Amino acid sequence: MRPGTGKNLLFCGIFILVMLFFYPGEAPGQTGNKPAVSSQAEVTFLQGKADVLPQGETAWKSLRVGNLLFPEDEVRTAEGARIEIRLPDRSIMRFDQWSTFKMKNLLFDSQEGSRDVKVEIPVGKTWANVRKAFGPKKTFEVASANAVAGVRDTTWRMNVNADRSTMIRVYEGTVEVYNPFVKPDYKPEEGGFKTPREVPGPKEVPPPYGEVTKEQWEQIVLTQMMQVVVPAVGRPGDPTSFRLEEDQGEEWVRWNQERDRQVSP
């Protein structure tokens, strides 16, 4: 060994250890750090034709399985079409033919388990299988022109009819329905909706929503196998129960139940 070789080897060894300490490489099996915050949804099933109008654009584009949707994207389904999308927290939403919806918020923080999902549906049918959120923010809302549904971990559906009436049915969990013009404070970490507060209104909503009058009702809580109908104008009816056998007479319901079984973990 040449003089000084041992010192050189010792120096090189120390240098390598220092580099590994300050610039660690990926652990075995890692492929890089994944972003903690996601703000996109994925089309996971499509039957027939559906189009998207991306934010800031004027031309509709055809959707395909695997396409991504982003906040403010608007989607419409044609006759005979059905679409399924997977949200950032892996919740599932499906929409039937002749539906139009807009993804308002699509935020999920995987580190803290928070989410902020808001979807507007002026017309059509939607079915949702919503996963439980564990973070400090748990917002999952679906809004028609005359009702907003605040959802936790549940399976439920909403029909927004051509006459602007809204029907909501709950299969599991809890859905809190409130007036879009009189919105309660939502604090899920403290047990749900709190004292209602009045917000500015009413005002004319741009098409396709049309004009909706403000009504004096605040909140309705639906639990398993309950439903409510909110008319386009006037107060909603009383929540009532519904029979699963009657509900399954609708092919849309049977199809969604089968899809839920297929995509469940």
C-alpha cells in the first residue's frame, strides 16, 4: 500500500457517509415521493358518449376511460350513456344519461386525510359511494339548484329532474340536506352541521339552473333507507322511508349496486 492510501480511503468513506446522510436515496421499492395533495378525478367507466368542457375553453371534448377531470370542468352525458368517476379519496360517483355536472372542488390531502369535494348537478341522476374521511376537513357536497347534500361515509343517490325538483335516497350512512340559500355551518369534527346562518340571497342563477326562490327551510337529516323530495319551488316534503324491493325495480339502481360490488376493495 502506498503511503497515504489509508488516509485517502478513510476520507472517501467519510465523504460517502456524509453524502448519504444529507442526500438519502430512495428506499428499496420506492419510486419517488407521491404528491400529498390531489385535485383531479379519473374516468373509470364509460358507456356511450360523454363530453367535457374544460375550464376556460369553449369547445366540448369527448371523454374516454382514463381521462382526468379537474376543478371547474363541466361534463354532460348523451342518451344511453353512463359514466363513473373515481375521486381523489377513492370515493366513486356515477351519472346516468342526460346528466350535466360540474366538478367545483376536488381536493384530497393524503397526509392528513382531509378532503374538499363539491359537485354541482343541474339536471340528471347521480349515485355516490363515499369513503370515510379522517382529516380535519371532510367536506363532500353535491348541489342541485334547490338543495345541497352534505355527505360523510355513505351510499346514496340524487335525481335532479327536468322540472328542477330533487329526490334524494340514502342506502347507508347519513346525508344532511340543506337549503342552498340558508346554509348551516358544517363542522364535521364537532359532530356535523351547527347553527344555521342566513347567506345573501335570493338572486338569479345563470342557466341551466334558472330562477329559484328562497324558501324558509334549513336542514333535513336522512339516514339509512330514507328519502326526501325537494320541489323546485316551496318547502321539501317530510322525510319518509322507502322499500328496497320497490327501489330495485329501477334498472339504474340495480346497475349501480352491481358496480359497487365490482369496485369494492
